[in-house]
Amino acid sequence: MARLNTLLFLVVVALAVVALIDCLLTERSRLQSFPRGAWVVLILMCPILGPVTWFRSGRTARAVAPDPATAAPAGPDDDPEFLARLAESLRNR
């Protein structure tokens, strides 16, 4: 039983430490709901609820860049079909 309690304690401490580091390293523009100081206090005072709340709603999601393999061409010079037709029309002149 002592091992289980120790393991649970270490998990809670690790969760709080990771949340605290993430909170401190997050850009100010991505913070939501509260200022950084309030989040730090919440994470430290409520070692289970604080980190869970931080990870769920404390910061906005990062913008994910679209996958170039599946993205549609941005312009005609990015479209291989257009370039092939252009090359063909230039050869036929």
C-alpha cells in the first residue's frame, strides 16, 4: 500500500510540475481565462484540479500548419497541372 501511495504522490507532483513549467513557458498571447500569476497559484494550491484545468482550458491551441501533401495549390505557379498545360501551350506556339 505504501508503494501505491508513493506512486500516486509522484504522479501528482509530476503533473503539477509539468503544468507549472508549461504555464510559465506559454506565450502571453495564448493564455486564456486568467493571468499567468493566477494560473500559477491555482496549479500550486490545487495539485490535481489546477493542472487538469490548465491543460483543459488555460491556453489556446497552437495553430497547426496544413500538410503540404494534402493542401490545395495556393496559386497557379503551385499547381503542377497548370504548369504542365502552360509548358504544352508554349511548346505548341
